[in-house]
Amino acid sequence: MADDTYLYSIFWFVVLIVSVFAMRMVTTLIQARNRQAEEQSYRTLAERAVAALEEQTGTITALRGELAAARVTLANVEKILKQVE
């Protein structure tokens, strides 16, 4: 009987140790998956930020072109007004 108790206690001790290591592995896997999902969301956010920046760059370029055309037109109007005086 005493031998059985000793074997049961060793068995449950081993089960406890295996369970602890299994739980640690599971939590490590969960943390890795969460980290991966977080990194993916950061990548998506960065891609959206780059796309918005490219769109803004295109808009600024178009506005610069329109401003240059307006300056040319204004210079022509000033030239005509000076000729009239």
C-alpha cells in the first residue's frame, strides 16, 4: 500500500510538471500569434500611411503646377497692364 502511494505521488508530480510545461508552451504560442497579428496590423497601417502620403504628394504636385500656371497668367496680365500705361 505504501508503495502505491509513493508511485501515485510520483505520477501526479510528473503530471504536474508536464502540465506546467504544456501551459507555458500554449501561452508562448498564444503570445507569438498575438505578436504576429499586431505586427500585421502595424504593416497594414504603414501601407495605408504610405498610400496616403503618395496621394498627398500627387495633390501637392498638381497644385504646384496650377500655381505655376497662375503665376504665368499673372505675369502676362501685369505685362499687358504695363503696356497699357
